[in-house]
Amino acid sequence: MTLRVGVVGGGQLARMMIAPAVELGVEIRVLAEDEGMSAALAATAVGDYRDAETVLAFAREVDVITFDHEHVPQDVLAALVDAGVAVHPGPAPLGVAQDKLVMRARMAELALPQPDWAAVADATHLQAFLDEHGGRAVVKTPRGGYDGKGVRVVTAATEADDWFAALAEDAGGGSLLVEELVDFRRELAQQVARRPSGEVRAYPVVETVQRGGVCAEVIAPGPRAEERVRLVAAEIGVAVAEGLGVTGMLAVELFETSDDRILINELAMRPHNSGHWTQDGAVTSQFEQHLRAVLDLPLGSTDAVAPWAVMINVLGGPATGTLDERFAAAMAAQPAAKIHTYGKAPRPGRKVGHVNVIGDDLDDVVYVARAAASFFD
Ligand code: ADP
């Protein structure tokens, strides 16, 4: 009998599960927020993922529920579990990904390496943390941040006044997360897949380059990531996956500090932008692997198929009015580049696609990827 996966969320991550689902012979259905979303190529229901009845009705048509984002509320997840639905990742690990304060507390319990941090309920607490950490720190809203929104470097506690006020108003209280400002050499990301029955596989650690808080480029494997860094990153990834009981794909964003430590920045429990290179650069793409993992099928090899892979995100911008023409021009100019498009309208700063290039020589691979991506500048 054909296995059926239901993906809550209709964005590009759900869309990119469709091709491997077809290849694996898995039926994929999507619960999208709106009509015409990126993943509407699959059988799509439109409905509110915050409404338990809507999600339960969607879940009745499939064998397992998974997600393209981490925003499904805990009461909806609980209703699914109570109804006997297989939910991967489950409510407990998802709860850790939904709240950066919960995440920091769980990483501390697991004794995993991370920046100094504190939960601060007001400006006085924040100032105390600043005073202990050289007068600079990073303040984060625990919930709902993405692409650098909800992350702010501050040198005075008053710089977070608006966030404290918003917390008091929207959430009826609560705390902000404050972290030491990490002096990092570079940012890395570690992907791990884990099945409900326990099998885990780690991908090679990658280097991620952020611009304006958004992931711009990924190089796989992380250049100059010596054996020690690769092993430590993989160990951390597996420890998080096993410690939290993650099922499906996990991405652990990491800092490599200038004094050679590897610290956890944040977690994502789904396919992740830092793993898009695997579509063309690994034996098993993260999207295929996610489907295998949530269906508890044997995991595929995470080996790279070439010495280097580079991924560059394509963002919408003022110049990308004629996106289809630009994609075609990039294809014509750089036939070695693999072009991935999300079927999204090009608003400024919005991720609308990416380019993957693999090869033997890193300089060549970077050159071809940037040349292809330059059609969207
Ligand atoms: P988001 O949830 O928006 O992706 P992150 O917590 O990943 O937010 O932070 C976004 C970026 O801000 C990181 O990729 C990193 O460049 C920078 N950053 C986050 N936390 C710290 C920190 N403690 N020290 C230094 N830089 C940080």
C-alpha cells in the first residue's frame, strides 16, 4: 500500500519534498496557509494550521504528519497525538524549536556547548547581564523570530525597551533571551536525520554565510573544517537529535569561535536552508531523507557525491520583476549550475529559489555558482 505523508505548511520546504516523494512512491499532501502557495503542486488543502479541527481532518487522510515550519501550536499537536496520529517530529522536540529560551535550557540540561545566556524579564536584569559581559550582548525574542528578525545586538538595556513592552502586551509577561556576543570565526551548520526507531545519520558539516541576517551562501563540506571540527559538529548534532528525540531532519546552527570552540546557535527540526546543497551534492537529499525518516524507512547515505558543493540563495528584489527570464538566462550562461525555483512572487528580500553547483575545485564551484546567481542581483 502506498504510504501517505501530510505536510503542514505550503512553503518551499514542502514543495521540495514533492519530487523525492514521487521518486519514492510516497503520496504527499499539503495543508497550505493560502491558495497558490509554493507547494500547491501537490494535492493541497487550504486551512489554518492553528485550528485543531482543520489539522485533524487533514491528518485523517494520511499516515504521518510532518511540517514545513515549526509554528503549529502545542494544543494542536497534542490533539493530533491524542487522536493517534503519527506526528514527526513530535510535540516535545518541536516545543524546543519553538522557543529559544526552552532551547537554551534543554541544551544546558544536555550539557551541550552554547554561548552564555540568561532569561531576562526586565531592563534591570538585562543591564546586569551586559555589565557581566563587557557591555555588549545579543537580545532575542524567544518566539517567532526568523531570518535575523527578533535578534538585536545591544550595548544598553534601554535598546530592548520596545521588546519588553511588546512581551508585556502580547504575551502577558515573560522574558527575553540574552546571549553573550560570540566572537565567531564563522558559522557552521550540522544536519542530522533520525528515525523513530532510532537510526541516525549525520551529513558533512557545512559553512554558512549570512547577509543581513539571511543565509546567503553555503559551502559543503565546510572548507578548512579539520577532522576535529567535523567530528565535534557531528557529535553535537547526534546528541541533540537523540537527546531531544527528534524524528526527521534536524539542523543545528553552530558558531566556530575564534578560540576554537563549537557552540550551538539554534535548531531547526525540518529540512533547512543550510541543507539545500544535498539536492545535488549528496547521495540522499535532505528532502528525501526527511520523508524516509518520518516514515521510519531506512535512511539513505549522507555522503557527498563530489568534493565540493556550493548553494547560493536567490532573493527577490527590485530587479527581479521578470524572474522566469532571469532563471532562463542563468541556465543558458551556466549549464553546470542546478537552478531550483520556488514558484513564488519576487518580493524584495524574499527567498524565491537557489542555485547549486558541485565540482572538484572549490574556486571553480564558487565562481560558477556566483555567476549563475548574479542574474538575480
Ligand atoms: P534567526 O532565528 O532569525 O535565524 P539566529 O538566532 O539564528 O536568528 O541569529 C541570526 C544571526 O545573528 C546568526 O546567524 C548570527 O550571525 C547572529 N547571532 C545570533 N546570536 C549571536 C550571538 N550570541 N553572538 C553573535 N552573533 C549572533
